[in-house]
Amino acid sequence: MTTFISDVLKDLKKSYPNFSYLTFVLPSKRAGLFLKHQLPQVLGQTAFAPIILSIEEFVEELSQLKSISNTELLFEFYNSYLALTKKSNVDSFETFSKWAQILLQDFNEIDRYLIPQEKIFNYISAIQDLKHWSLEDNKTDFVKNYLAFWGKIHTYYQHFTENLFNKNIGYQGLIYREAVENLESYMQTNEGKQHVFLGFNALNTAEETIIQELLQNGLAKIFWDIDKVFFENTNHGTALFTRQHKTNWKYFKNHPFNWATDNYSKEKNISIFGVPKNIGQAKYIGSILSDLQKQNNTLENTAVVLGDENLLVPVLNSIPSTVGSLNITMGFPLKSIPLASLFESLFHLHKASSNTFYYKDVVKIISHQFIKPLFNIENTDYASLINEIIETNNLVYLTKDKLEEITNKSVNIIDLLFSPWQKSIETALQNCSKLILAIKSYLDENKTANLLSLEYLYRFNVLFTEISRLNAEHGHIKDVNTLYSIYGEVLNTETLDFQGEPLQGLQVMGMLESRVLDFETIIISSVNEGILPSGKTNNSFIPFDVKLENNLPTYKEKDAVYTYHFYRLLQRAKNIYILYNTEADVLNGGEKSRFITQMELEGIHQINHQIIAPKVPVINASENVIKKTPDLQKQLIQLAYEGFSPSSLTSYFRNPIDFYYQKILRIREHNDVEETVAANTLGTVIHNTLEDFYKPLIGHVLTVEIINNLKSKNDDTVHQHFKNEYKQGDISTGKNLIIFEIAKRYVSNFLDLEIKSIKEGNKIKILVIEAKNEVEINIPELGFPVKLTGKVDRVDTCNGITRIIDYKTGSVQPSQVEIVDWEDITTDYKKYSKSFQVLAYAYMMQKSQNLKLPVEAGIISFKNLSSGFLKFSKKESSHSRNKDSLITLETLTAFETELKKLIIEICNPNIDFVEKEV
């Protein structure tokens, strides 16, 4: 296929048989690489290579200034800001960096377009004055300072640029302005030098000035890459800038305009695919590449152009494994590298000036993939040990000393990770660098397997070294928040560059990297509004109308730039695949791009437009069924021998699968650290407190004096049990303090209820506290022994009637301990589980203790103490008000029947465990 670069070289060969004395200037370094590759194909003989420069390199050579990073510019600008601002009005470096970024961009634009600085800065200052407070007679200090700031912008600019000149450094705009200043001198010293500019489109005023001067003085040629279809259509944005150049440049009054080609209208295979979501696009790109490879056996002269560069990783993961050569032109953002999350966590940990660390922050760091191996010392996994001790002792906050105590000071990395940073920024940076070296030392043990990880480390080492250098030179970073802000700034601008064969195989690139390059097959992703083109973003202090007046670019020019890049890619391509996201996302792009609609309306090409949806298999919902195998049956027999508890039986009729997980597989819920006291912990504390109070009273009749004596011990006893259950968790503040007070109030209210009952004339005698029961049930149908086990909170007598009492810290209503039909007691967990439990306790007590019937059994609910003792009752019907709360032999016999049915069902090998919808 023909390419723009080869066409230019063939044309030049007619005038310049020897290219060695030419200087080629292109929009990018990558374009220069492709030009160098095509030179021998055109020349057909051995020759010295010409000078090939990107426009930035050429302008730097003209200006004799060195370009520096945006972060270094911030430090230099802050020096000027400090020198010209009253100390009382000075912003911190962190605050300064937020607005200074925008101002630096404006400086850059003003200089690139050669706008008289003082004029435009005074104009902006006057607008601010007029716009806000010019009519106010008595301006506040804030208003005065604000207006003074705008009045000083030109002074800031002058001081800043003078400092940069003194150091022979600059930002892009300043370099361009200085290049224009030095142009005359350059032309005088390079009279015979020929320059070839090719592939340019949108030029700033400085570039236009430089190129026009060289053209007028016979020192240059320029080749445009534009198609007649766009050039001759005055409404088409692709040729907006090219038409302006042809019309406005004096050079083209007397010289030919090279070129307006005729490639776009040639026959092309254009397919447009609407695909839901970014991942869908990435997967479909992989599918397209797979089909192309089957057709051609190679992906040479094929490029994947990513409109949204965040798609790089998903696309790389979607490329078929059969693709051999692959070259990635765009860099991989450092912020997306796994190591970035480690330093993000470290900064988050140390931003709060404290010697104590939240346990989740600690766990996140020691569990990180780059850190966890460093905690494995002499076959001891100290990271897991720390996790275990945190959970066991309920440690919500930890110190470095505590971590060293847990690890017996065996893990040296703890000092680097958890030594406080607030005292010294230099220490913080040194710790980060030492941490990188520690990780490197471990990875070096197996270099071959860790090459990519070592590359990550190298890039982050460079990053922290750069921040250390800048801070050592300027000293503007005073605290960890500022350090984190600057770290984030550098992280967002740095990339990890891939190494590959740049001229072979499949090419993966961003839109800007595609400048001047031509491919036979093009796949473009994310062709959505807000991405291609990028939309009306205006990150500038310069108002729109001021930009228009001074011929500065606005969003309209930006759109034209995107339009050119998009259509230029299509000019010489034969096979074109355009993908867009069908799911509108306000943050990351909206509906399909106007470019797609424009192509369809032009009617130049036959376009295949499809909406692609992933195949979603229909998965029929199926019940979770556990078959009762012989092995499982053996486990059930063993469980029956050990004993079923009332709670395990209720868990079965709530959901048989839960019973299987908990009782057969012995799976328990993971015990997380309780930052706030959990409900079960509160319940345990109250149960244990009442056990302490009432165990010494077994066989005694309760009196008001006895209960009052217990009340005096309430605070200390509750506190002691909280200490036992909540371990080293803090109950002195916040929600935990409230829960601690609630526990004391629950116990106190219960004791008050006892006093009230005694004063009403009730005679209460304690019989048993925390009574353990284990009874054997005779079930002939099973043929193996079955036991029922459980612990009863309290058994007493009230006015001669035995009561079996179960404590519940949650809320229980009277209706939950009532039953109408016995068959229902093992069916509905929410309605009847409480009834089942208290009857099971009564059944066990009667079997083991030979209780004199009738008895009462029920619940005391600490959230519903006003209802008192909630007795189990049997009702004739759901609407009946008549209740029988006395448990007789007949009651227990009826319960036993249902109990045996339930146990037979659990142990029946022909009835599987089937999950219920809960």
C-alpha cells in the first residue's frame, strides 16, 4: 500500500537525489522512526541518513533552552510566587499547585501563540475587577487580595520566565517564543540547510512563524497530508487548518500547495460496531484480530488505535495468544501499576499524624503482593500471624511497637513501613526508597520470573528520586499531605514504556501516536462523544471571548484537531473497524460520535453498521441440592450420637443447606475485628453477667435486698465481661461506649423487673442457672442412638410453678411463642423457632431432671422487658384469645412427635438437603 511518508520521499527524490543534507521535521518521534525505515526503500542505495527531528526537538534546538517536567515547573514557579507575595497571603505549596497548574497552561498557550503578555494579563485583571467587585465602595481584605492577585499575574510571569532563562530551561510555550526570537540568527548560520516539514495540521503561531520564515527564505519545503474530499468541502472540519494555511500564508501565493491527495474516496471496507461497555469493546477487538489473522496469517500493517487510553490493559488481555509480534507505542500509566496501590496505602496510613494505625490500613499493607513475601521469615508467615492476633484480640488500632512485639522484631521491613513520617519529609522519601530496595532484594532472588516487577520498581525509584531532588533543591514540601499531592502529580504524568519491535507486527497506539502513519487495516475504539472528539473542556483562566479575540484555540479548534486525526487515519486504509460504546456514560463518553453520523451522511462509502451484544447464556435457576451419600450418612449418625441442639434443629427448618454447612462441614463465619461491639458479643456479656449474679443464689428465694446487692455490682461485672469478650477493643468512646452503657442498662432493668415482681408478692426461687442437658431420644425408625443437647439459661419457681427461662437480647414478641397447630412448629422459622426452642428446653429438663409437671417455659426479651416473661402458649385458633401457657405431659408428647419427625427427616438417606429461599 502507498503511505504518505513514501509519497513524500519519492517526490523529494526528484529534487534532492542526496537526502543526507536534509533535515526532516515531523509531528512526533515515532513518525521519524517510520520515515527512517522507508528511506532505504526509496533511495535504493547506501547513504548517510539525514537529520530527523520531531517538531519539539527542532524548536528546542532553535531556542537553546531545555524542556523540563511539569512538576519541576511547579517548584520553579512557587519560587517566584514566594518572592513576590506577602507572607500573610502566601498559599501552601499544596494549595498553590492546584491553581498554578491551570495558570502554567495559560502561560504555555499565550507564549505558543505569541500573544503580548502584558496586554492579555492586564485584560484578564480588568475583567475580574469589572466582573465581580468594581462597584463596591468598601472592599473587604479578601476582595482586595483577590484583585491584587490578578493584578500581579504579569509580574509573576516576568519573574518566573526570567528565572527559567537564567537556568537555560523552559516550558514548551517559552521554548517556542524563544525559538521565534532566535530564528533570524539560525537562518544566517544555516543558509544552505534544507528543511522538510511533513504531516502537520494545526499549528500554533510560533510554529507558523518559524515554518513560513524558512519557506520564504528558501530553506524549507512543506508537505500537507489532506484529502481533496475534505479540502474542497468548506464545511468539513478535517481541513479547517489546512485551508487556513493555504489562504493566509503568503508563500502559497507563488508556490504550489503540496498536497491534496485523492485517497479517501477509493473503495474501502468500513464496519462500524456498537458494543456495550469498554470491556465489550476490548473483547470484540480481540475477536476482530483473531478473524484477521485467520484470513491473512499475519497482522502486519494493522493498527489498533485506542480513543480511550484506559482500554490498553483490557485490549492487551484480549489479544489472541497466536499474535506473535506486538508493538505498544503508548506508555502504561504508572498509576495503573500494582505497586502504585502500595504507596497509595502507605500515604493514606501516614497522612494522619498519629503513631497508631487503623487495623484495616495495616492489614492492607502487609497483605500487599509486594510486601507479604517480606514477612515470611524462616518459614514463619508473620503477615498471617499479625492478622490472626488482630482478630483474636480485637485490635482496632496498632502501633509500630505492637507489630514488632507480635513479630519478635524478626521483620525488619516493619520499621520502613510503620515508622511515623510526620517529623521529616526527607525520612518519608528515604523510607520509600529503602522499601523499594528491600522489595528489589527479594525479587532479585528470581530475576527471570520477576522482570516486569523489577521494571515497576525501577520506575518508582526514579519517581521518588526525582521528588527528593526537587525538594532538596527547593524545599517546598513541608508535610505529608503536600508530599502526597506532588507524588500524585508525578504519578499521573509518568508512564512505563514498553519495549518491542516498533516496525513489525500488530501496532497498538493512542490517537496522537498515529500522526503521519498509515496502515492498511485500522481498528479504532471508543468513538464516542466526549472521547472522539473530547467535548467542551476548558481548563483555563482565560475567558472564551478573550481567547477568540487573541486567536487562541478553543474547544472548536480542539474538535477540528480530533476530526483531522480521525479522518487522516482512514484516508489510505482499506479495512476499517470503528467501535463505540452503546451504553452512554456521562463521565467517560456519551452517545456514538458525530464522526460516525457524518460518515454515514456523506454517503461516500458503503458502511456496515451493526450493534454487537455479547452472548449471554440462559442459566436456569436450580436448587442447591446436597445428596446424602454413604459418607454423609455416617457423619449424620455421628452428629446424632454427639447430640442435636435446639438451635441446630431450627437452623435445619430455616434452611437445610445452612444446617449442612454448619453441622456437617463445620463451616463457621469468619470472625472479623469488631470495631463496634457486635450483637452476639453484647448478648454473651449480658448472659455471663446474669450467670455470675445468679449462680451463687441457687436454692435461694429472691428478696429485694439480694437484688439491690446485685445492682451495686452491675457496672464492675459488666465491664469485666466486656473485657473478657471484647479483648483489647476500646469501649471508652463512641458507639462502643453507648453499647457498654446499654448492656449495663439492660441488666439494671432486668433486676428492676425482678424487684417489681417480688414487691407484687411473687415468691421466686432459683433452681438452676446455665443448666446443661443431654438426653437420649428413642427413635426406633433410625436404628442408631440420637441425643438432644442444650443449655438452659435459668430454671426457677414462681409461686410454686416451675419456669424454664431463655434470655434473648433481641426483640421478641408474645406472638412468637404461641402455636396453634403442632404440625407447623417445624416449618416456619420466623413464627415458630422461639416456641420450638423453649419446648425443647422443657422437654430436655423433664427428661433429665424429672420436673414436676405442669411447668412454664418462655423467653425474657431484653428489648421488650416491659412484656415481662413471655410464656409459651397453645391456642385453639389464630383468632382465639384463650391461651394455655401450662406445659403438661400432653404438650411434651405432642412436641416429641414433631421433634422425632424432624430428626427422622434430617437423618433419612432418601431426603436430600435442599436449599430453601430465605
